[in-house]
Amino acid sequence: MIKRTQSLPLNTIILIIIAIAVLVFLIGGFIPQTLQPTPPPYPNPSPNQIISAQCSEYAAVIANQMATSNDSSVQLRMLANSQYVSSNCSTSSQYSFTLYNGSEVVCGLGSSYCIVLSGSKSCSSCQPPDCIPGCELE
């Protein structure tokens, strides 16, 4: 009598090997990520940092616009009508603008300073666009 042993077909063995390889690949892909420490979250900027960033952006925009003119009085009007002035950045955020004639407009000096363009004679009664609060012409 011939004894036959039972064996797994070759296809079944190949499928088991492929399944083990896929399982090892999946486990190897997920475990290292879970073992790594998570990076610390970005700190939330303070309101002052946000305002400072906005004021810097407004100042850069108006500085670029002012550079397109070769008339200092027009440049001052541009500054007086800008978002930098209307958002009160000119009183609180220090920035210097160079006019076409070489003069400097220094801003961020506080509410006691202003450049009067027309109308009022004093800073206390002057409102943009007739003056530029917080700035001084040097």
C-alpha cells in the first residue's frame, strides 16, 4: 500500500507568503509613525504680533505705491490716504518712508505727532486725509 501525505498546494503557500509580506509592510509603515514624538504646535501669535504684521504689510504696500511718484506732495497724499494711516498704524507702528526729494517721513511716534497737509493748523483737530497722524517729516 502506498501512503500519500497531504500537502498544501503550491498556490496556497505563495498566497500565505504574499499575505505575510503585506502584513509586515503595513505594520512597518504605521508603527514608526506612532512611536515618533509629535512636533510641538506652532505658538498662537499674540494680538500685538498680528497687528504689527498687518502694519508692516500696509507700510510695504504704500511704500511701493509711493515709489511710483516723483512728486513729494503727491507721495504725502498717497500716504495720508493709505490703509497704513486709516488703520492707525501710523501712530503705533514705526516705519520710515523716503520721499522723492530725499526727505524722510518717520511714523509710529505716537498721537502727539502729525504732518499737516491742508486745512487744520494743529494735530489735535486734524483728521486724515488732511494730515498724517503719528508721523513727522525730517
